[in-house]
Amino acid sequence: MRILALESSADDTCASVVCDNRRVLSNVVIKQNSVHEQHGGIHPYFAIQTHQANMPFAVQRALREADLSASELDGIAFTRGPGIGGCLSVGSNAAKSLAAALNKPLVGVHHMQAHALTPFLISPPHLAPRFPFLTLLVSGGHTLLLLAQSNISFRMLATTLDESIGRSYDKVSRLLELKWGDHGPGAALESFASQSDYESNAHESATTLPPSDTTLPEMPKPLPSRLAFSYASLHSAVERHIHAQGGIDQVDNESRRSLARAFQSAAIGQLEEKVVLALEWCNNNQISINDLVVSGGVASNMYLRSRLQQCLQRHSASENPIRLSCPPPALCTDNAAMIGWASMHRFLASDHDDYSIELRPKWDIQELAAH
């Protein structure tokens, strides 16, 4: 079964052809970083406009790279939500029009469900996560810690009470006036923090601070011992510190890098704490956990992966270690391959949506089980 999938929930225009045997025949991602960098973040009007310009070419490329004609497709999938309403509508309208014109079945997909199920696309069955598992979904729009009980049943254990970790990364990156590059502001901060101003420190970790640096703010540790996230205070601490120094122009490169490292260490430290709390909650409720799936754009951060791996080694039994499952970076950030794969079980069951299906810009993942 060959499915054409479309994704346009935020600022990446994506199209992919995915097969039910886990083959990805094409995976096209057209980014908008150059459009939004001048606005300091995603500007909905320009995002919609750029999706409209890019979507026809993304679909055309996806079919060409898959070496298929449109008539050879077995179905069309698209991101139904959550996301920016106008952006979602571009992918939805394209998917509905193609499905109707080709007389193909249609399936709308939950964006965060697709992130959670990505490891099943890239892993052979004996290495795939085992239900139930914990999944940490971290992106520019979400910070979710879920108990995945099946491919449609998710229980919310923790979410953010203010802003997502990805948004906080983006704000600190802008405060430090980092250049986005090809991968966006969050990736720019990770890259900046991993560099060194001192040749002798070149191989030290991304959180190592120069020994002379005693002026850094103390990073807050919000909501201790609670299964909930809060990231607004972290970027606010960086902002207050920069303001106290007289502005970013008065902060030298060494101190800027130290700020980036201190923020990143605190941000990921909060993820570690909540994962440990979730493992304790599962243990208290006699739920055996063998896997932690981490996905979403922020999951492409290599330092995050390293810290979480160390965390799991400390907090799981040596005879039954909890496995960390992260998709490759290209499948952590938004892509259509994950949308196609998340739709596959429904296509195989002939469970399709009507062409008039409505978007869900706000969509609680726990509602999927009631479908």
C-alpha cells in the first residue's frame, strides 16, 4: 500500500510517499527559515503564503522521487491537527482535492501521534518500542509526556503550563542574536553552546562553563516534584540577565556562550526530572515500562539525547534497562513520512475520513481513542 502524505502544520511544507512495509519512497521537506528569520519567529500570514507556493512542488517532487504516478497511489493522508489553522488548511485542501480528483481514500492524522509512532517506521519489529511505553514529545508547539498504551491510546502525564521547550529555545536564541542557519533558532543555540572559545576546552561538554564566569544568573527549577512543565521562567532569567548587563551588545561572546549552556542544561534537566517522576508514577501503578520514545523537533538535539540516555541508565534496573528510542534528526523535525506511517493502520483497516473532514488546530491526543 502506497500512501501520499502531506504535512503543513507550522513552517515546513512536506510531502512523502510511504509503504505499509515501512519503506519511505520519498520524503520532501521545504523549509521557510529564510522567510521567518527576519520576523524573529513563525509569522502565520507568510507561513500560509509560502505553504501555498511550495505545496505543488513538494507533491510533484515526492511523486517523482518515488517514481510513481498519482494514479498508482492507494490513499492520501494529511495533518489534521494540531497546528496553525491557516497552515493546516493548505495541506488539508491539497489532500482533499487530490483524493477527490483521483477517487482515493483520505485519512487525517494527529501530528503528535505521528511523532510518537515514528520509531515503528524506522525500526524492525524486534527493536520497535513495546507498549506500554513513555513518550516525550518536544517541539516548538508542545512539551508532552505521555503513556502510550496503543497506537491510538495515549494518557497525558505532563504538559507545559506556559510555553513549550522549543519556543523557549527559540526565544533564548533570539535574545543571544544567533544566526538561524539552515535548521532554525533552536538548532543554532545547540550548535553555539557546543562550541568553545578556548582551544583547551574544545572537547568539553556543552554545559562546561569557563572557570572565571561567576556572573551567570541562577536558572530557576520550576514545579519541583510535579508532573508538569514550565519553561517561561528559563528564557525570562536569560532576558533579565542580558538587560542587567546593558543589552546584548554589552555581553561578550564567552558570556553569551555560557548563557546558552546554562539555559540548555536547565531546560533539559527539567525533562530529566519529569521523566523520572513519570517512571515512578508508572511503578506505583504497576505499569512496566521498557522504552522511552523521544520525538519532535527538539529531539534532534544531540545533547538532549545524551543526557536522557544517562538518566535512563541511572533510573532503570541493570537487568532490564529502559531503552531510549529517538528517530534520526531528519524524522524528528516536521516531515510527512511520519504522517503517512501514522495513517497506515487506518488505511489497512479501510477506516477512512470523509472529504468534508474538518481541521483540529487544537486537538487533545487523548481524544484519539474515542474515534
